Amino acid sequence: MPNAARTWSIRIVVVAALAAAGYLVWQSMGSNGLPPGLASSNGRIEAVSIDISSKVAGRIETVLVDEGDQVSAGQLLVQMDTATLRAQHREAQAELKRARIAIDTATQLVKQRTSEKTAAEAVVAQREAERNAASKRLDRTKRLTERGTTSIQELDDDQAAFEGARAALAAAKAQVAASEAAISQAKSQIVAAEAAVEAIDAQIERIDTEIADSALRSPRVGRVQYRVAQPGEVVSAGATVLNMVDLTDVYMNFFLPTADAGRLHVGSEARLVFDAAPQYVVPAAISYVADVAQFTPKTVETEDERLKLMFRVKARIAPELLRQYLDLVKTGVPGVVYVKVGPDAAWPDELQVKLPE
């Protein structure tokens, strides 16, 4: 065999050997260059978005933060104008004083009516005694008249005295009933005044709540994304004034095919590598796997078509880790996510956790 032909034969054998070796490595690493049990996808960092809205309609007095500012939980972000609410608060306080005075007045009236009833009951007792005495006198006069020892005129006088005493007793009892009615009316005035106090207390509590709600505070640690309204603008109830993101609830949304998504479960390990900082590897965990495919052909009849289905997955970074790097957290940053889809999979050296120092 000529030397040239022999040389080409050797080259072909070497290339075939290298190709076979490469194919074996490719098979062992997987079609995406990862070890068996790992999968990857592209994604973008996102965070929970929060609208800071005005609960009550009014004018914005001041906005205390700018876009990009990092804020802490409970920090005052926006102050609404509360002049009208404070005037309503003073008015309600004055009404409350009036209602409390009405309670005192009605209470004193009850005492007065009770005293009048006591006096009326004493009069009733006196009138009963007078009636009883007149009745006894009339009985004696009747017996004496029957014997002829007294005059008819005296009998008539005693009869009139008895009727007068009985009428006086009835009038005294009527006065007692009138006193009882007056007491009931006075007590109803107390109830009405107490109800007015409760209503005004509730009104003041509502105004206090509206004044407190006029101070818009950050519900969580986060960063201001943008300002929607400016100082001096009048906004309606529920209108958004600021938008912020929660820097302790950061995640990456991505998509995996059926074969990989079907082997994932919530809590599976993940690694994030960002395009802006490829030297770092951030640990994460799977917090969500969609139970419905996001990309579904019109008909799914074959196995190949089922493999084309893509499921949305969410990898969440631990809040404890995020709190250590709040200044470095950025949303919208693209990157690659790697996930364990096999229970025995091991992270290669290049995907071991590497965080900023």
C-alpha cells in the first residue's frame, strides 16, 4: 500500500476513534452537556411586585422615596393630605362631648324623676290613711244615723269626706304612674345618649384609621421600582402611587419539557447562573411546578408530541440568603437555571455554590 494511502487510513481510524469517544462522553453527559440527572433552561430573575396604593381618596402631600431606593418594612413612603380628616376628627370630638353631657343630663333627670316618684308614693300612703280614716268615720256615722243619734247632715258630710279622700288617693296613684313613665323616658334618653356616644366613638375610630391609612408604608423589605403619582396630585381610593418589589421573594421562571418536568418535585435543588455574573453559582429550590402544560399543540396524539409539551417551573432563592445580599439583588437579569431531575444526580464542580464574599 502506498505511503499516502496508509497515512489517510491512519487518519480515518484516529478520527473514528475520537468520534466514538466523543459520542460516549456525550451519552454520559447528556445531550445538553450535563451529567445524567440534571437539566437546564433559560430564565429571568423576577420578584413579587407590590403596588403601594391610597386607601382613601385625597391629595398627595409628599413622596419620601425615589425610584431605586431600598426601603425597609414599615418605612413611611407617601404621606397623603389629612387636613379634611383632622377637621372631621375635631368635629366628632365635639359631638362626643355633647353626647356625654346628654348622658349626664339624662342620668340626673332619672334621679329627679325617681325622687318625684318617691314623693308621690308618700302622698299615696298619706291619701290611703286619710281614706281609711274617712271610711271608718262614715261607717260610725251610718250606724249612729240608723239609731237616730246623729243628723243626716253629718252623714252627708262624712260621705263627702270619704269620697274626697278616695279621689285624692286615686290622684296620688296617678302621680306615681306619671313618675314611673317619666323615669322610663329619662332612662331611654340615657340609652339614646349612650348609643350616640358609641356611634361617635366608632366615627372617631374610623377617622383615626383613615388618618393612619393616609400614611402609606412599606409592607416588606424591598426596592422602589417607579413612582406613578407625584406630590400635589389628587388620587382616587385604591389608586397606585408607588410600585415596589419584595427583595426577599425572588425567583426565576423557566420552562422544562415533559421528560424533565415530570421528574421534578417541589423542594428539588437548583442552581442559578446569571449572565451578568457568570462567576457565581446561586443555590435555589423548586417552589412550583405547573400541573398544566404551557405550550400545548392543538392535538396530542403521539409520544413525540407529548414530549414537546413545556411546563412552567419556578426556582426560588431562600429569603435568608437574599437578606445577606440585598444591595446586589436585581430583577430582570437573565440567566441559566440547572435543576436536579434525578435523585442520585451530583452537581459537577462548575455548579458548586459560589457566592460573593
